[in-house]
Amino acid sequence: DPKIIQKPKYLVAVTGSEKILICEQYLGHNAMYWYRQSAKKPLEFMFSYSYQKLMDNQTASSRFQPQSSKKNHLDLQITALKPDDSATYFCASSQGDSGNTLYFGEGSRLIVV
Amino acid sequence: QQQVRQSPQSLTVWEGGTTVLTCSYEDSTFNYFPWYQQFPGEGPALLISILSVSDKKEDGRFTTFFNKREKKLSLHIIDSQPGDSATYFCAASAYSNYQLIWGSGTKLIIKP
């Protein structure tokens, strides 16, 4: 059974629309992350949260907003979608926030048309 | 500068051969170096990791070597199998800092 659940697995969105990517982890971890993977950047760190608090934000655009309603949830809201946002978005978690193993979900593949 | 350079970008090896992937880094504070393996349609998964206090770590057919003086690390896969076909990422961090710096990945194909 997958321990990190990402929804949806695939989605197609229209330019200018808004989407929310869902992530839930059942590993009991206290740190969660979002990464983006595309042909341009193989694996790009976006955000990290620890105990539901933002620890690091490497995403330049405010169109990307993480939302943590529970300790084991970290959703990603993307507004004003652009074709360049097309990528696979991976949620990950770790036990601590210091050099520990990252566990990744299966990803949400977003295509913006 | 915080960068991790990985090579080659892609590699094809015959089944049974030895695969060698390499990475180099610049930040001398890095002391934790994991390798992640990613199959198509899946997220990356930790394969093997090494701390800077060691120069070699082995796990079955997979061995990672670390050269602190040259700031290089490598991943060796002996008796490579078609099931090893995947993209491999090296990464680095200072153990006190959680953020991993990732290499650009190597797409490995093992031909039967």
C-alpha cells in the first residue's frame, strides 16, 4: 500500500485556471516537501514544511502556495496556470528535517494546455 | 556554490556489465551523499547513501565511493540487470541542513 498518496495522478488544466494537488503521508513523518520534475529540470525542490510550518521556499512564483491543514497533509495550490507549469509534481516526506531519507509519492502529472 | 554535477546524462550497458555513474560537488560543507533510483511513473527512492567519514559503502550489487579530496562520488553497479534500468540521481547536503542539492540525473538502460 502506498504510504504517500498523491491525487490526482494525472490532470489536464486550461491556461489561467487553478488546481490543487493533494498529498497525504501515512509514515508518521513530521517534514513534508514538494518537488517538481520536468524535461528542463530533472528534480527541482519547491517547498519544505516541518510540523506544518514553512521551512524553505525555493519557488519564485507566488502562484504556488502550499497548504497544510493537518500534520500529514501538504497540498499544493497553483493559480493562474501556465503551459510552463506542465510537469510532474512529487510530494515527499522525511522523519526529521536534517539529512534524513526522503520518501516520495508517485507524483501528480500536470499538463497545462 | 551549491551545485552537484552528474555524468553521464545517459548510459547504456550490456547485461552483466559494470555500470559507473559519477557526481562532483563544490561545497566542502556537504557531508551526506545519497543516491536515489527512479523508475518510470514512480517517485525517486533511496538506493544507497554515504557519509563523508567513509570512502566506500556497499549494498549488494551497488557500491558508492566517496573521494573527499577530489570532491567526487561514484555509484558502481556490478552484474547490471535489465531491472536496473532507471534514472539515478545523486544528491548532497550538509547534515545539519536538511535541504538536498540534486544532480541532474543519469538515465541508465541495461540491454539484455
